[in-house]
Amino acid sequence: MIPYSPLAAGFLTGKYRPGRPPPKSARAGRARQYMNSPGFAVLEALDAGAEAHNTTQAAVALAWGMTRPAVTAPIIGETSPEQLADLLPAAELTLSEDEVTNLDRVSASF
């Protein structure tokens, strides 16, 4: 399986935060559906993973998605070299069992 929009229209990159207006983006309209308590709980877990691995929230989100046995490769929709640089570390990132379990738990109602 190749999941489409594994970063939830950019929401899982960490650029959408409570109390802040969404960035001006073509995907912002689709990402608004995740701007709620369950969505922000997932962002907090991604923040912790990014800090622990010294990487980006987007890389952690992609690495988490790649823990699924059926996933062969996520489709990424970067729009700049900087965004690509944020995503590429996912290919080499191995999340711990606890990190995956926590992300699975907080995303259950996402």
C-alpha cells in the first residue's frame, strides 16, 4: 500500500498549532479538520519523538506510518527543497516500540 497524504495535508508537520492561525497554504483548508484535541495530542507525541531523535515532526510522522506492515512507501508532497530536507530523515529513522505504541494510542480518535 502507498498511502496518499501521510502527513494529513501537512498537519503532521507541526506547522498547525493551537491558538495560532493556520499558515497560508493550498492545503490549509484540508488540514483544518485535524485542528482539534485529538489532532493536537498527536502533534504533542510527534514533538516528543522529534526532540528525542533530533529531527522533524514530519520525519517522525512518516517513520511512524512506515511501521505499518502493509505500507511500502508514503507519497510525500513537498513543495520546496527545505520541505524535502525535513522529510528525508524518515527513511533512516527507527522509532522505539514505546514511541509507536504512544502514537498509535493518541491517534486512535484522530
